[in-house]
Amino acid sequence: MSTPNEHPFAHYIRILGKGKNGSRDLTEKEAQHSMSMVLRGEVEEIQLGAFLIVMRVKEEVPEEIAGFVRACQSAMDVPKCSVDLDWSSYAGKRRYLPWYILSALMLAENGISTFMHGASGHTAGRIYTQEVLPLLGVNPCASLHDAAESLGKTNFAFVQLENILPKLEDIIQLRPLIGLRSPVHSIARQINPFNAPYIMQGIFHPGYRQVHQESALLLGQNNMCVIKGEGGEIERNPDVECFAQSVIDGELVDETWPPLFKRRHVKDDEMDIHRLPKIWSGEETDEHGEMSIVATAALALKLMKKADTQESALAMAQSMWDGRDKSRHAGS
């Protein structure tokens, strides 16, 4: 019997999984090459599963995330388009309505070109951006080229990951099968397709804030803010302290935003997404929700240096909310 030749991808699994004394992290170059193989379909399913599990057990480091992201950026078909703010949306909401969507639309209405990308359906019982936008009169785009056109007209666009990098979407959808998050949940948040100069990221596990912060620096993403967002989305819960870990002009910066209410609000048991256009139009009000919208937008405004202090950022965001065109997203 002849011995089969070793598959090229086995080299990367061995680096990660050779035991506590023999294994090590991937270099940025190794991470980029291994992810390029994944994206090109040059990896067997059993190899991909092993790779994801070993990576999850050891936990990814900034150099690995940076290499993975570089591979993704090289694989994308991106048209020329000027975008101010990159906004990822990969977690979904289960306790409160997705107020962050109204934050992003409000920023877009005020001249801040905002590109949102995300995935949906990977975790049961959550509300995702894709299903909410049509209720607000906004249709998700089918490609980055469609997004560029939408951004030119309305300053806003949303594209599902499956229409940007289908293989990444496939891996995210493995979560119910594997039972664990994978590095793709971090990678997708950082792909920044249009190379926006400002980036907002929300994560659920606080330990990943610094990984995102340091990998952004490696990628040359010099103005980025990452928070433990409500449910894992880029949404500030105004009831609790918000710790933001950022890159500002290429420097690592940590900042704490204090809570805006003395008492916590109860979670939303109904989660009726049809309330969102009513909140935008002013037909209904929601103290917690509207402050979530304002407080989340304030994070972006301060990151973008449109406000010098937390107080002025909050005041600017509140003015935007108060002055919004109430007919614009009042219903599909």
C-alpha cells in the first residue's frame, strides 16, 4: 500500500493541535494563507471542523485575526465607494429590540455614510437586522455593488455576509451543529469591505474586546471602537456602565461611559419589531429604547471626532434624534 501525501492544510491543524508543549499560535502570514485556502474551497470538511474546534479551544490571538481578515479582504469583490462608518451586525437581539438599527439610520440621515453587514439565523430566538430593515422602508442589498449605489443615494446600506463572502456565512451557520462560536464571528466583524476610516464593533464576550482592539491596530484600522454591546450587537445599554476599548489615531484607548439611568429597565418580553417604525415616527415612545439609540450614536460621534466629550456627543445625538425626519422610516 502506498502512503497518501499529506494534505497541505494539515500543516496548520498540526501547528494548532500538537499538544500543550508542541502547539503554538499561527503567525499572521500563516493565518492569512490558511484562511485563503478555506475561502477557495481547498479544505476538506473534516479539516475545517478540526481547525475551528482547535482554534476555539485555544482562542484566537490578534495576529491570527489580522491574518484571517487580510485573506477575507483579498477575496472580496469591492467597488469603489466612499464610506464613513463600518457597522457590523452579527449577534441578533433577544432581550431588547434592535435599537442600534435606528441609531445607524439616524447617523445616515445626518450625512454619515454608514455601511452595515451581518448574518442571521445562526442562533435561535434572536431578532436580526435582515428581518427588521424592510419594516423601516429599507431593503437589504444583494451585493456590495448594490450597496455602493444605495450608499450614494441614502448614506446607508446593509448586506448579508452570504452576499459578501459565502464561505464565511457557511461557517457561521455551523454554530448549531458544532455548538460553539468560531473565529469567524470575530473575523466577519472586522472585514470592513469599503475600508471605512471609522469602525464600530459590538461583541458579547468581554475578553474579546482587546483582541479586536489589537487586531485592528495590526490591520491599520486606526479609528475603531469595540464594546460589549447589548446582546453582542453595537448597542449601548443606557442602564449600565459601558467600557469602550478603541483605537484612536493609531493609539490604544480605553474609556468608560457611565450609566444614564439610576434604575434598570425590565427586559422586553414581547419583542415586537413592528414597534420600531412607530418609535421612529413618534407614534410611540420608549424611554430605554430611545436612550439606547442616542447613547449608541454618541459612541460613533465621539469616535469620529464630531464631538470632543461624552457630554457633547450625547447632546449632539439627542439633537439628531429630536430633529429626525419622522416620516422617513415610519413604515414599509
